[in-house]
Amino acid sequence: MALLDLFKRKNKESVFPKTIEHGILVFENTSEVIQAENLLKNQGCKIQVMGPPPEIRSGCDLVIEFPLIEGLNIVRLLEVNGIAPRTVVPVNSPLLKPVDLFQTKDFGDYIMVRAANMKITVHKASRTIVNISGGGCPDVPYLAYEMVGKTLVESPSPRHIGHTLCGYALELAFQKMRRQCLP
């Protein structure tokens, strides 16, 4: 009897695909992703910048995940503003799930947040930035020079002083770090 139990379906729902709830906007380049993110967030759209799944990676290291029910309105808004996505993909497979850009590591007195390929490390007690690393963009040394040694409150925003994908990724890590460390 126990052997036959192995072949019984435990949950009939697992045979059927779950409803498609999210989609991915794929763009030509990072600049378009940043412009689209700014526009959509300013319009109150609930979106999230993510890493693209390997199956749809096309050169740009970022995609925008959005609620599929809002897809038509979002694409129309982007097209009207001259930022049409290259492709719109429904997330209908675990293989198409966007990759979370963030990882957090606690080192006791220090905490590190990684967003995509950029990392920021902060001394927890003083909230002082002690290290910026990662990426390979030409502005990374400048970003580190401007930010290391300053507190999360004193430091300039990477978005205002950086101009590359690395600067954008560091901005994401910087904002997550601020949410974690500042009251």
C-alpha cells in the first residue's frame, strides 16, 4: 500500500500552471530601464527592477517586473513617452522568474548590501560607509572616493554622481542600506 501512495497525486493543483500574475519588460539598454522606472514610479505604478532570467537575457542586465493586469496601460504609457520596451514577457514559468538583485550579509559590526554587481559595506554603529566594491564601470573608483568615509546621511546619492549601470546598481544598494540602517 505504501508503494502505491508514492504514485498518488498529493495536490491536484500542482499539475496545472498557476495563473500568470507578473510580466517582464525587456529593454535595449540600461538607460531605457532607468527612464522607464522613473516614469512608471512617478505615475504610481507598482514595478520592480530585477535581474533578467537567463532565458531572456539580451545585453541589458536589468528588466522591469510589473503586475500583468496593468500591462496594457504600462506599455501604452511607455510608448507615449518614447520608451517602448523591446519585449514584454509574461512570467509563466519558474525559469522566467526575474532574479532578485539584492543580497545582504551581516558581518557583526558591519553589514554589506549587494545589488547586482555592486556592494556597499557600512559600519553599523556609526553608519559610516567603509567600502564600495564591484562592477567594472569607469565611475566606480570615483563613486568610492566620494562615498567612503561618509555616513549614510552625509554621502551623496550614487544616482546623482554616477552615470553607468554600476552607479545605478550602487544606488539600489545604497537605498536598501539606508532603509535597513536609518530610522
